[in-house]
Amino acid sequence: MTKEERAELKKRIEETIEKTEKELSYLEDATKPITPENSIGRVSRMDAINNKSVSEVALRSARKKLSNLKIALHNIDNPTFGICSNCKRPIAPARLMFMPQSTRCVRCADR
């Protein structure tokens, strides 16, 4: 990975972290408990509970993604960054631009 690619990737990771933090804020609001004293109908309450469950899954996923992005940002200057943790070959720069938190190449990730 060239110095320019690494700098571009670092910028991309920082932008993605910022975007994910905003998404987390929204999801945390969406997963607040639904109080029984809210005057909504039975069907609407069931929809709200279902939406809350979906938001909770998305929240867990976003938290994991944010954690992995912060690890990637911390490790970006390490010489082993961008090397597959399984086969020890370079991870394609396009994969790292799309998923900067990747630690495995496409071939190893599919296994």
C-alpha cells in the first residue's frame, strides 16, 4: 500500500467514524423503551416494539463497526496493516476503501 493510498484510507476511516457516530446517536434514540402510558393503539404499539427490536440489532452492528474502525485507524500506520490476518497476503486496496475495518482478504473472508 502506497503512502498516498494509506493517507486516503485514513481520511476515509475518519469520515466513516464520524458518520457511524451520528448513526449511533439516532439508533440510541430509536431504541429507547416504549412506555405503556403512551396513548397509541395496540397495533401501533406492536409496530413500535418491532421497530425498536430492529433498531437494537442495527445499534449493536453499528457499535461493532465503530469499534473496528477505531482499531483500524489506530493500526493504519503499522506495517502489517492491510495484510490478511489469515493468508498473510495484501488485502486489495478497493476492499479496504469499502470496508476499512477488514482484516482478511476477500478469499479468506468467504471461507
